[in-house]
Amino acid sequence: MFHFCPSFKSLQVPLWTLSKKITTSRQLCSASLPSCIKVEKLSSGIVSIILAHHGKNSFSKLMIKEFREAIADVSLDSSVRCVILKSEVPKVFCAGADLKERLAMPDDEISSFVSGLRDTMSAVANIPVPTIAAIEGVAFGGGLELALACDMRVAGSEAQLGLTETALAIIPGAGGSQRLPRLIGVAKAKELIFTATRLSSQEALALGLINHSVPTGQAVIKAEAIAASIVDKGPIAIRMAKEAIDGGASLEISRGLQVEKACYDELVMTLDRKEGLNAFVEKRKPQYKGC
């Protein structure tokens, strides 16, 4: 449970200024190596985590390391209100694990690597603010597992999505076998995983796998529009709504209602709740401060 109070912001160290867009590249290894992950923050509190591992945006050890650092940063920054995951690689959101790197791994290292990737997806799912995957191009294997770890998904009309691991004699190992059935149902998820089916954006929309299918090149624009409609709401309420939904979704209803109550109780004493009521009565736009 997250605890918010007027002193909450004092416990956090904002990582970027709020007055302009800033793009940073993570250099966690040699300075001569290109960064795999970039972070861009907008003045509205919307942050983009950008996959920039040119080629196929495949999850190598370096990319996972940089990605985990970026996730930790945005998760701890109280000024962040919504996170968009996107790619700067043309026609590729994320093609999954770096299979060339994995081929060179000793057998006893592979399980540890996949566990680390699974933990990374869980870290994405546990980001305390809403997350949106903006998918252009392919999202196969771990790429779709990354999108599934987000709260919402938007895909361009030429995107292709699939958990294709069984074609390589493995299974989804970064959460896909658990998140996909919870999203679209067990029987359909089994069919897609057993057959390694590659879905079009329109097929994914029909299954409820994505929230929106948009013209090619418009996924980020749509994701930013959704984010903009989120960030002017009460920030603590948004975090608590996410916690209530995620915490109660797999529970039977009476226990889920207990989760909802606990999350609601976190909001009763906040200044934002009182500001929302006052703004409604005074017929003005509320000025939420996250406390």
C-alpha cells in the first residue's frame, strides 16, 4: 500500500526538471557503447521510456540493465504521473530476447537470465502510475510480454503481435503465459501460445489484447492523448485506483472490496480530495498537488 501525505514529495528526489522536455541516455557500461534506453520527460508529468537498441530492440543483458535503472527512476519520482513505453527503432517495438546473445550462454545461465527478464516485466507492472505501450511494428515474444506488463496498449495498424516462443521450442518466460490468459481468457491464450500465432493490430483489438488500433505512426500520439487525459486527474487517486484494480482483480469479490476500501481510505485525508470537492462547488478546474 502506498502512503501519501503532505510530506510525501519531500521523500522523493525528482530526476528531471518540470519546465521542459528533457531526453537522457543511459550509459551504464562503456562510454563507447550506444545506450539502449532513453528517458524523456514532458512538462505535464508524462514520461516516455524509449527502447533504442537499434536492430530489433532485443533484450540483451545491457538493455535489461539500463531498462531496470529507468524503471526504478520513474517509479521513485513523485512528479511522474503517467509512463509511455515506445520505440525509436523503425518497424520494431521489441522483438523479444537477444537470441544471438542467448545462444552463446551456458545452459546454467539461461534460467537466471530469463528470471531477470521476468522480474523486469514485473517491475514494469509495479510502476505505481499508469503505463501505456505505444506499439509500432513487431512485438513478438518478450516484446509482447513487455506490452502485457503495461496497463494499456495502443498499436499502429501495421503492428504485429504474438507470443511466438513455442516456435523456438520454449514457452513465454517473462510473464506472458500468466498475463495473456488473464487479459483475453484461458482458451484463446492457449490457442495463440500453442500455435505461436502472429496477430495483426486489428485482430489484437478484436480479442481485447490492445485498447486501440490506430493508423500507422499514430500510436505514440494516441498514447500521449490518453496520458494527457490522465495527468489532470488527482495523482494520488490515480495511483490508488491502479493499486485497487491490480490488487483485487485476481481475488474473489469480497476480498477485492476490502482492497478497494483500503485504497479509498488512503485518500480521505488528502488535500487533493478537498480541492476536488471545492473546485466542483466553485465550478473551476481543480489544482491538484499530489498530497
